Amino acid sequence: MSNRKQEKKKTKKIGRKMDRKMDKIDKKILVLSVDRDDDLGRKAGLEGPIVGRENVLDAAVKLGLADPEDSDTNVLFRALKLRDEWEPQSKKIEVAAVTGDEKVGVISDVKVGDQLDLILEKFKADGVVLVTDGREDEFIEPVIRSKTTILSLDRIVVQQSEELETTYFILQEYLHNLMEDRKVSGLILGIPGLWVMSFCIAYYFKRLELLYIIGGFTGFYIFSKGFGIDKILSEEFAPGRFSIFTYLAALLLVFVGFFNMWEHAPRTWQEIQIFRIFQLYLYANPWIPLAVFVALSGKTIDAYAHRTNSQGDSGKNTSVMWYYLRMWGFTLSLFFMVYQVASHVIGAISFEELYMTAIVAMFFALAVWIISYRQEGKTESKKESAAKG
């Protein structure tokens, strides 16, 4: 019995020794705290790097007294706690803190890297346990990896939930980009600012009706931005385009046409009849068809003027020119046919006259269509021949 007890005691001793060997970490470990925005320097007046348990503890106390709500204080205490917990199991362990710069970015990352080099020159660590206070400090991880191995990443979240902190950083990045982008900031911040100033001015001068005008312009601006009308207008009204004047003339003609329709429009619902609708169309003629004709003519002239590129070759504007010419012929024929139908409805012309004018309009549109297609084909053939030659 005594022999068995002795054997059991020996087995227990061997097991304890093996457990101790398994718990032992055969590496030199550096527990590293990263203060990327240099709170230690700005608030506690300390310069990095800070190496050693006593020095880091002193830095944590000074920062805590300077700003008790700063999360970097908790990071330093967390690094000290990890160092004390792992000291019995580690071959050798050290704790240190590195600081960056108030201008978070390249400058702060370079400073952190330089300070880490100084620490590693004195303490040849096999790896680093990185302790940070949030998402922003984790951007320093590539810098640490370029210097040594990261054995573990210990992230501490203080005073708020992790989801709230992540949302804060996303919102901070969004607001930063918003302020940097002039186009977006003008739309998101400029328009509300304009409204506030306009309201104050209108209220001061007791002219609140000015807000209707400003609201109209603001609505048109947002509408044009939403549907890309501003880009279309900027392309159409580029310098050197004849269509600028034709568009303005077409707009004036449309206004005259609708004004004529308004002057003769029925004032009650009982007066609205098919006969009156066709009559209103006749009152608007020839202004609206003429407006379309003028606008298309301007586009055709622009395409003809820019039909060759800088090398003197026929560009795609040649095809565009013939396209607008086809649209011009088709639109003119269509308006003429509708005009004749309206005239027949009110009894101004007979059915035979309507029939003959419809045939003439169709032949005119067809002739313009065929001629433009043939000319476009000749242009393409010349371009292909020149390319082969």
C-alpha cells in the first residue's frame, strides 16, 4: 500500500511540472498601448515612448488626473493588468506606451513607428500584444505589423457600447467627407443656410412673399440635380454653340403659343369640348411647331459646325447632324398633319383637302428621311475608305 501511495505522489508531481511547462510562454512579449492622437502629450505633458511598469503607471495616473473621462487612461491600466497577469507565465514581458500626434494620419503613424523602433532596440520582443481604445487606433495596426509580429489584439471600449462607438466613427467620417466635397456640401448645407438667411431677410423687411420666389428657385435646383438636368444644360449651353440662341428663341415662341391658348381657353368645365380643344391647338399654331423647328435647327447647325474633329476627319457629329435633320422633317410633317386635322374638325377645310395634304406631308417626311440616310451612308463610306487607305 505504501508503494502505491508513493507512486501516486510521483505521478502528481510530474503532472504539475508538465502543467507549468505548458502554461509557460517561451517568448519575449511587449504589451503595447497606442495613443495615436497624443492625449498623453497634450493633456499630461508626457513624451513617448514610455517604457516600464512604473513609468506607464505614472503616465496613467497623470492622464487620469488631467482628464478622468479619457479612454486612453483605461487603455494604460488595461496594458498594466495584462502585463501583471502574464508575467508569471512569460519568459520575459514588458509594457510600453507610444504616442502619435494631434494631427491624426501620416504624421502620427510615423511617430508611432519611430517610437516602436526605439523600444525594440532595447527590448528585443518576439511579438506585441496591442492594446487600443477603439476603431481609430486600429488604423495603426499595419505600422505595428511592419515592425514586429502582433500576437494578440486587445480592444477596450469605454463609456459607451461598441455599436455606438462604431456609428460615431462612421458619422464622423461621413461629415468629414461632406465638408470636403464642395458640390455635396453646397447642396446639403448651402441650401438650408440660404433658406435661413432668406427667411431672416424677408421677415426683417416684412416681405414674406419673397420666400415663394426663393422656394421656386430652390425647388428647380434640387429637381435639376435629381434628374441631371444641370449636366444636360451645361453641355447644351457650352461656349461656341449656336443652339444657345435657338433654345432661347424656341422658349419665347412656346411662351407666345401658350399665351394665345390661355387667352382663348374656356373658363368653365362645360365649355370644354373636342371642338374647342382643336381650336385651341390652332390658336397656338404656328408658334409651338415653329419653336420645335427653331430648336432642332440650332442643334443641326451645331452638329454641322462641329462635323470634323481636330484631325480634320468626320466625327460622330456628322451622324448627329443627319439625325436632327430627320427629326426636323418628321416633326414638321407631324405638326402640319395635326394642324390640317384640326382645321377639318372645325370645318375650315374639306376631307379631300385633308387627304391631299396628309399625303404631301408623308412624302415630305419620307424624302427627308431617305436623303439624310443616304448622305449619312456616304459619309461613313468615306470614313472607312480613309481608314483603310
